[in-house]
Amino acid sequence: MAKVIYFTACTLDGFIADEHDSLDWLFEVPGGAEDGSWERFIAGVGPMAMGRTTYEWVLEHEDLVHQPEKWQQWYGDRPCWVFTHRDLPALPGADVRFVHGDVRRVHDEMLAVRDGDVWIVGGGDLVGQFDDAGLLNEIHLAMCPVTLGAGAPLLPRRITSRRLTLRSVEQAGQQVRMVLDVARSAPS
């Protein structure tokens, strides 16, 4: 059965992006990518979901409007649902679908289109909506030795230890990686 997984990195003070919605801080952290964990994770991913801010950052950071082939370098042919109320540029050759509304409806559509786990790329509020709907199964987190003091929070919801179980922790370069199982909540 497909799982819904939030796979992300965060700072020591719990932010996934700085106050300007940038992830540049992450690329300053040495090591961690050489152990094959990315390849193992992405191999199990079918559909992806991301919020507007994450999509806009990826577009800008990778200059995807001018180099859309870079999308396939990172994500292959996986379909991606971008949750937004704005008009955003589509990418030639990429299966990007712009949606809004209830994540349950979109989740069902995602599973009907592609097998594999659902990766919620970001942001934290979108992950919270999946959790509110009782759909979030796991959090894969790479915590980095960086503090930002402000920015986009990891997950702006209260989820207590009654629902979170730490499955594993390991060091990879300058990252502490942890996997948490999330007991499903009753949909709100």
C-alpha cells in the first residue's frame, strides 16, 4: 500500500526555508548525499505533491523556465500536483498539474494515476493539510547544523508523541537523519 511521506530537510530551529522562502542555506551543508539514500528514496516514489512556494523556488533556483529538462534530472517522469490558487508556468515535458482544494480528492487522483509512495515535497502547511486529512504516514527528516531564526516552519501543526514514533536516526555528513512514523489522525 502506498504511503504518504514528507521527505525534507530542516534547520536546528525547525525551519525548511528562510524568511525569503529560500533553501540556499541547505546547499551550504557539507556531505550527506553520497550514501545513496536519495536514490533509494526516489526509487519508491510515484506521485509528488508540492505547494506553490516550493514550486516557484524550484523554478527559479534551477532556472526551469529556460532549462525544463532539469526537472527530469531530479524527478524523472513522476507526475507532480502543485497546490496553488495562482497561475504558474507549466514546464514542457514535465507532468505538472495545478490544483487547489481538498487534499483527499487530489490524493485519490494521485494514486489512480501512478503507483508508488506519495512524496510531499513541501511546504509544511501542505503537509499539515495531508495530516489533517488523516493521510500522512511518515516523516523523513534531515536536520542540518544551521539556525535561521525565522522562516517557513517544518510543519505548522501540533502533532504530539502519541502519534509520532521515532523509527531510526543516523548521521550522514553534517546531517542527522531521522524517520518518524505518523499514526493517522481522524480526518478533520
